[in-house]
Amino acid sequence: MAKKTYDFAFSMGFSCGGSLALRKAGLQFSSYPLDWIGAPGVVRSAKMVAAGFPNWFEKGDLHLVDVRGGSFQNYVYLNRRTRFGFPHDFSRFQTFKESYPVVAEKYARRIARFLPALEAAKTALVVYIERPIDRRAKDDDLVEARRILSERYPGTAFDLVYFHRVAGADVFFEENVSDGVTAVACEYAQMDHGEISHAIEWGVQARYLGERFMLAKTPDAAEEAAYEAQRKAARRQRFGGKIDEWKYRVYRKLEKDLQEKGLVPRDRPLWFY
């Protein structure tokens, strides 16, 4: 099968699985604003891209909705105005006030990287992986999402690939929804639950993408080196996370002891203060 070639490829959600699948397939080498978030649907993601990310990260719109333990180690915030969620950005070991300026600058940098790249692309592959716990989007919504992008960027030919779950499927079921819109049914699992449930399996989608699509231009040596440096930094961060998790376990034991002595309410953990 001859691979179809694109100038640019990006994920519109639902979560980090889209970006991870694209990276594994050799279709993405930088981080963009919709990569590591929880999205409220394919149409809203398309509208956010087309509008240039208005109200994306206003401090007053962000509300704490969850606290993650284990490997996530984060506060989870939801933008109540846009309904986009941020499950990766706020460490349990920093206050919101400490974290916010750094995270806001990071998203400003990603937006500034993403929008010019999309503007310059003649062809773009857009991926959306639906939460397996959610229903498949309606055909009209998939067509609308592509229309929104095409109207905002008339010089770019968009193809939208939308993945959704079918229980027990051991192959891909492709459905040509309309010109430039393909729905792909396959089996994959949800690995967490909550208001911003975002961890999903993405390996099967990466295989599909890698078998069918490629970029017209792959990164040069300098870009590859920068990308590898990012990967190494992420690995170091994960190692640091293991140390933080040990600290967290000690902290939780202290909290439990204080709760048993009646010094801390049982229904409101210390890390909410």
C-alpha cells in the first residue's frame, strides 16, 4: 500500500494518545497545544484551532477538578469556559500560583509553533481518538470539524481520521464518512476515569497511521537532535517523578496519622489547601 503524504500532521484530542500515536508513526516531532490535554469533542477542538486559541489558558477560568496519584502526580484543572482539561501540567508538589506562569508560557510557545506551521501546510492530516467510554461522534460533527478547519485555512487540504472503539474488534473497520473524513473503528482501552479521563491505549492507532501515512519532509539532523533532547528530558522528569512519588507516600502516611488523631478532616486531603 502506497502511503499518502502530508506536509503537516497534528492531533485534536481527545488526549495525549493522539500525539503519542502520531509520534510513534513518525508523523509528529514537536509538541502542540492540543497534544497533552483532554478535549471536549472534535467540533470544539476544530473551533479552537480555527479561532487561534482564544481564552485558552486564562487563570480565572481554570478550576481544580481532580488530584492524580501514581505515575501522574498532578493536580487536574478544567477550563470551565472552554471545557478543555489539563491533566499533566500542574505538579502536586507546587502551588497553582507557582506553576501557572511557567505552564502559561509553555502553551504560548506551543501555540506560536503550531499556528504558523498549519498556515504554511498545503496538506494536513488531523487525528482525533475518541474516548472509548464515549459514543462515536455523529457523521455530521466529523464533517463539520473538517469544514471549520478548511474554511479557516482555505489553502490547506485537510484529511480527518477519527478513531472510535468497537468492543472485541481485532481489525480496523474503515468508513469513508465524506470527502476527507474517515472514521476508523478498532479495539482499545480506557485506563483511567474521572471528569478528565485521558489515559487510553494508542498503540493500535499508531500502527494504522504508520502503515498509511508519511510526512513529505522529515526532520533534519538538528531537528532530530532537538527532538531526542526533549525525549531524554522527559525520561529524566519521569525519574524525578519516582522520587517525588516516594516523597508523596511519606506525606500521605503523615496525613493519615493526622486524620486518625482528628487533626485533619478525612474528607479534604492536605494537598487541597
